[in-house]
Amino acid sequence: MATTYSKDEKAYLERIGNQMRELRTEANLSQEKLALECELDRTYIGSVERGERNISVINLRKIAKALKTKVPVLLNIEE
């Protein structure tokens, strides 16, 4: 069963996903390449970038490491 998020929660997840996408494209990585480096599925990366998933702290860390940045940079979004 899919989790239902409030409008505010969905917007928050989308902002995190947009930040992740921006950092990924700045690093010249495809979703597939990032997924391989993180040992995650490409579809997972895409769903996080679209704000469809509530990403875990462990996966945030994996993604930050692959992007050669820190978790706070991934979460550096306007509230």
C-alpha cells in the first residue's frame, strides 16, 4: 500500500528531490550511474527525485557520498 502524504509533506519531498537532481546533474551523473554507485535501483533514484519516496537516512548518506558531498547539502532546501 502506498503512503499518502499531505500537500505540505509532498512539497517537502519534492524540494529534496529537486536538490538531489540538481546536484546529480552538476556532477554529470545519470540516474543509472548514481544508482550503481549507491547500490540502489535506478527507479528508486527517479522516484526520490520526483518526491514520491520518503528517503531513509542511510540512503541519503549513500547518495551524498556518491555525489561527493554531505547529507546537509542534500537537505539544504528552503522551508
